[in-house]
Amino acid sequence: MYAVFEVAGNQYRAEVGEKVQVEHLSQEVGAKVEFDKVLMVADGENVTVGQPTISGAKVLASVAEQGKGKRTLVFQYRIGGKRHRTQATHRQNYTWLQIEEIVGADAAVAA
């Protein structure tokens, strides 16, 4: 069984028992999180697609870890007489969620 849910404007596919990397959430490590913007739930041959979300469906997870992504290079160059150059780096904050349960519109499947 898997579900597609939305967090902060981004969509993620999740299965019970796996870790999912999402945008930074302000919860502490070990905190329980509940997402009710479930767009699709698939259980074998049965697929339920929301219009736009499925009422009564939830994805229950716990915060496994907080961290940062890979370093990306930010470079600016302005053509002209000044030859202006700036270079910086950026590391995006992420949260890893441990998916514990997917509650569909019909039934619940626990790990």
C-alpha cells in the first residue's frame, strides 16, 4: 500500500515503513506528525484518487531526523565594465519522516 501526500506544496510518495525526505518541518526528532492532504491511495489493484484530496485519508509519520542537503554553488556574474563576481553556497534544511501508517478512506494498514 502506498499513498501520495502533500507537504508545503510538494508531493511525496510514501509506503509504510520507509523514510521520506521532505522540506524542513519545525517538529522535534521523535514527534508524531499527521498529514491529511492525501491525494491518492493505492492498495494492490484498488486505487483511490482524490478530487483534489481524499476525505478521511491520513498519513501518520514520526520525525526520524533533521538535517541539511548537499551544498550547492550560487554564482553571480555581471557583464560590464565593473566585472562584478560573487560566489556563495547554500544548504537546504530537510526533515526525514518515518512512515508508520497510511489510513485510507476505507481501511487502515499499520506497520
